Amino acid sequence: MTGGVLAPTLPEALTTAARALHDFADPVAMRRRVAVLSLRRWTAGGFEPVPPATAPRALSDADRLRGDPQAPVLWAPDPDSCTLCAANGHETRTRLAPDEVRRLTRALSGPDPVAVGALLNAVAPGARRDVGRALLERLESFRAFHRTP
């Protein structure tokens, strides 16, 4: 304001902040952000920041996985026809339907290890090799599952 007259435009910092708030307030983006942050918080076990994920390693059908009861996998539908999955404060997206994610992760919630090939039977045949296996590899990198001999 100069001489009692407001400037015709907002200061750049205020314009940037207003634009960010507008983008952040988009209902679809806001719903996704709330889901992601909630899943991360619920699975982080009180850690902030959480320990970094490890690099995903390839899984074969014969590899056996055991779920970690202290690190449950939580999931939520995503507006982009995906499912958000989280474990140990990390999140990922998958093209698997929520019911497929539920079947896949429920099979690993028991005390006995399960072969990857058997786990992938919970996934539609067209998604087993790429999508289902990739999700298991990613969740293992979050330490949600552990390989057993």
C-alpha cells in the first residue's frame, strides 16, 4: 500500500500461498492426501520420521512370506481406481481392487508363512505376475512381510 492505495496485485508470496491452498483444497486431492497421511500415521508405530524403506527385491513363487503382526498392512480406496496400501509409515498405490488387497494381506496375517505363488491366487489372473507381485515386493521393502526359509 502506497499513499493509502492498495497495489493492483497481490505480493508474489501471497499469490503463491493462495494458489497452493486452492490446489490443496481440491476435493479429490484432499481426500487422497487425508487417506495417505492417515495410513502413514496409523502404521508408523509412533516413529516420525519412519526408518526408510529398503530397495524392493524380486520374489519368486516359491519364496515364503510371513506377515509381521506388529506391522499390519492398512489400505484405503483411492479415487483414481487404485488402492492405497501402507505399512510401517510408508505408502504405495496399486491397481489391485480393495477386495484383492484384503485377500492378499489377510492371507499373511496368520502365524504360518505362505508361498508367494499361493498368495497370488487371491489376485485376478491378469494382475498376478506384475501388479500382485510388485505390491508384495513393495510391502516387503516396507518390512510388512519377512521371507522365511
